[in-house]
Amino acid sequence: MSTEVSSVTDLAGDIAGTYRRTESSGRSVDPAVADADLAAVLRDGYVILTDLLTPRELAEIRAEVGPLLDHRGRNDFEGHTTQRIYSVLNKTRSCDRIAAHPRVLAILDRLLMPNYLLSMLQVINILPGETPQMLHTDDGFYPIPRPRAALSAATIWAIDEFTTTNGATEIIPGSHEWGSELPENDSAARTPVLMPAGSCVFFLGTLWHGGGANTSETPRLALTAQYCEPWLRTQENFNLSTAREVAREVDEDILRMLGFSIHPPFVGQVDGMHPKRLL
């Protein structure tokens, strides 16, 4: 994208028409692979993508986020025996790879409108003794009746292996197509997502899911990155939570998903101009 950005008046009111979206790193993924991933997501509501992070990347994440895990959840939804880290981009660069992994962006490029946004990036560490989280959908707070297409998508990354006993995310396959139905919270309705460390589950914002109980003797460390259509409000207010210096450090994919981009014709402008002028 050009660093010379004109005003709304100069562009006849269509900033996006002149300064179009830069291609995401998802373009590096084999189209056949990305198409197959998308087909699985649309059919089942989710897809498991294995072995996306190297042992070195996993070790770096553990080393960086470990010292930050000093608070527990404040309610049943967050989990009283679960540790969470918010505003991750301001605290470490080790998780950037998760927020903008090419395999994930390749699916998002096909699923959501151009210049989709990062809605939230969060570390979740489920400790031994945690109980099952209530089932929920990630875009249920957008007041548009179901059944409908998903307005958002999410990934949950296994920094530790997800097992049947350590709090693996649990889903209801196919529930992304439900209308007003509500799931039963009993264990029979929940299918655990089992995957090795370095993998992620990608699922639609309409899929019913929740964290599992940790009946093991060890914590289960994970990250979640969530995304939404470019015309929706994000869960994390990155305009306030992300320092200007951080925005200058992150790569083009994350910068665009933080809202330094334009949804046609000029949604996201700052003082009538492209937001990248702020940098």
C-alpha cells in the first residue's frame, strides 16, 4: 500500500477505490489446501489444522506468556480456575504468528469480506480442577437472528496438547447451521477437540462450543485469535488497547486487521484520510 494517502475529497469519497487491500500472506497457501479447509468448515462448522507451529515457536510462546499468567477468571464464563491474558499484542510479539498464520488467513480470505478485522487475541490457561465452560457461540452478541452465515470466525491454538482430560475445547459439530435451538450442557452433547501442540481448530462464530473440564494434574495452555467482518465492532477495542509503537512493529497482515485499513468506500477513515497516515 502506498504511504502517500490523500483525503476523502481528493478521492471523490472512495478511499478504498484507490488504496485497495494488500494481499494477505494466505496467498502463499496452496489454493487446493485452502479450498479444502474452507469446505470442511462450511460442512462441519470447524476444521482442525495440525502442526502449524514449530517446537521452537511453542517454546518461545511458553517463555513469553508464562510470567504474565498471574490472574484468574472473574466469573463462571472466564473460569475461576482459568488464567487469561488480554491485550496480548501490547505484551509480547511471540503470539503474532498465531494472529496472522497464512493457513488461517487463507480460509478467512475466502470466508469473510476483504479487510476483515482481528476481534480478539487472548491467552487461556486452564488449570487443574476447572469445570466445563458453558456452551456458547462467538458471534451470538451480534443481534441478527439465526440461521444465518457466520459473521465471525475463531481459532483456538494448542500450545499444550489437547486431551480428553486437560480441558480440550469441546464443540457440537454441525451446530453452526442451527436456528434458535439451544444445546444441552451435558457431556453427551460435547465433542472434545483432540490435537497435538502446535495445532489449531478453526471454527465459525455460529458454532456452539466451550472449554472442557481439566481433570488432569497439569495446566492446558492455549491461545485464541478471533476475527470478524470489517463492518462490525470488535470484541477488543484495539484503537485504545494497542500502542502506536506496537502498530509500527507488527506486520502488514496484523496492521490491516487492527483497523489500519478501509472498508469501502471510506469506513475506518481518520479525519477524512486513510488510517495508515497516523503511522
